[in-house]
Amino acid sequence: MLTRRHLRIKVLQALYAYFQSDNHEIDLAEKQLFSSIQHIYDLAIYQISFLLNLSRFAEERLEDAKLKFRPNEEDLNPNTRFIENAFLKKLESNQSLMKHIQKIKISWTEYEDVTRRIYKTLRSSKEYQEYMAKSQISFREDKDFIVHIFNRLIVSDIGLQAIFEEKNIFWTNDIHEETILLNKEILASENSDHLADREILLKIYRKEGNENEDIEVVCHEQSIYEANDYSIAAWLANRILNHLKEKLDESAPLPPLLKTSDITEENDREFLLGLFRKTILHDEDYDEYISEKIINWDLERIAIMDAIILKMAITEILEFPYIPIKVSMNEYIELAKIYSTPRSSQFINGMLDKIVDSLKEKNLIKKSGRGLLE
């Protein structure tokens, strides 16, 4: 399941798209938010599926070697440890995983060149040679080896990331077309008034196309960025891999994407909807809170991303009584470090200190349970 920080990131991205768009249908925006989150799960399954693809490719190579005109001893009696890896067998036998792979119609047949290249890199690695040379192997060792190559060779491979982009596996599909057109001016502009937003936009999305031509600038998530969908999916894939224990039944379900619970504070869906919708509904109120604390500065001059981060923080502080104030403040300061301009985290920190003090004076902050912790 995703962490609350991952959920905050997805809400931040969705709010950025919403406020930059001319289409302000909240219900539609919420559907797109949940669709983008489901997309992360699909991407995690896609990443995991390459492990099975690599195993099948290795088995085919061993079978091909036996059919040589003059096969040698190694060809006829190969080391089959990798293709018989117990953890890979566990993956192949998991009904939920295989059903999801079939559902999203995963196929690697047209990318044999990429598979061959990664397999060659695997075979030449020290870790592979040591693994294959062991006289005995445990399930734990099988699993550790597969998780290692997943993170070392698969997730980090630029060629695979390019394939996912080509197949639209992690394009930011929740950006409205209007947002893309609206941001075309920012992407192309050299005007200093646009530089902050241009920097932020390029930090979240990679642009394609020539902005000097009269065409749309297509924006999709930047694959090398540390907090993008690709890396979040890799984190989720690792959680799924870790979930598959030796004694786990083949019919056992995969861990859910979002945590569900009758207890409100543990329900991820309620957190997502509340944070997203209430930030939008109280947008004008939060403008006033922010304006009150800005000294010698117009609200319009605050970078869009900084304003959204501040409003999300205010929403969380006011609307989620079970989350301590300090936790919320720290989370949004961290988001500013990741997503906004270099000095934004200091600005967010200072503004939140002032806004929280003001909200306390007005007795608007109501905390209970864990939310009372300092």
C-alpha cells in the first residue's frame, strides 16, 4: 500500500492540474486522481512482470543451446538455478498477480532486444555468478537475489523506462488538455514573471515538442525525478515482492493499493478525498489566511506550487484532527523541497509558523487523539 506521503504527492499533482485548468468539475478531477493512483499499481505490476519475462527468456536461451549443431557439455546440462528460482516460481503461481498481468495485457515480445541486453548484463554480474555457483540455496536467498536484480537492473534501466513512456504506462494522464495548452506559454516564456512557474512545471513534467512551433506541448511525468510515479511504483513493487512469503498460498491476494478501514484516520480513501476536495472548497478562505501573513508581497506573486502546498497544509491542519500539527508542517516543507523552487521550503516553513499561530489564536484548530502530540 502507498504511504501518506505518496498520497500527498498525488493530491498535490492533481491540485496543480486542477487549478491550472479551465475545467473545474471536482467530481471529474477526483475520478482522474483515483485513476492516476490506480495507474501506479499497474506500473508496479508491469515492473514485476519483467522478472518473469527475464526468466522465460533465460529458459529459452538454454533450450536453444541444446539445439546447436554441436552442443557442448554445458549446453546439454546447463545450470538451471536461475530459471528454477523458488521466488520466481512463487510469482508465477500467484493467481492475483497473473490475473492482473492478463488484465492490463502485458507483453514483452516486441522488446526482445531490451530483454537480451539486460539478461547479458545479469549474466556478467558478480552477484549472478556467485549466486549460480552456490551448492545449496534457500528460499530467502532466492528471494533476496531476485529483489536485488529487480532494483539494480530493472527499475534503474533507462531503456525500460523509455518503453513505459512509449506505452503511456506512466504518462501523467490526469492533466487536462486545457492545462497543457495553458502551460504552453509558461514553458516557452523567457519573461521573468513566468520563470518560477516554468521551473516548477519542468520539475514535475518533462516537455516534448518544439515550443517555437505552433503545436501543443505534451507534458508527462519526468522519469528521472525521485518522487514521480515510476519511483513510487518501484517502491510499491518492492512491497508486493516482500509480501510474497514462502508459505503464502497461491490464491493469496496482493496487498491493496490503499488502506481501507472503518476507522476514519486509517482510511486512505477518506484522507485522499478530504485533502483534495476541501483544499479546493476552501481555496478563497485560505487565500485570506495567506494574505494576512504576507509582508510587502502580493498573493499573485507567490509561485502557484507554493500556494497549493500552503493550502494543502492548512487543510490538513484544520480538517484532520488526528494528525499532529508538527507532522503536517514537516510533510509540506518536505514537499516544497521536492517540488518547488530552491527557497520554497524556507518560505513555506515561515508562512506555516505564522498561519498556525494565527489559527490557534482564533481557536480554529481542533486536535484529538494522536493529533494532540507535539
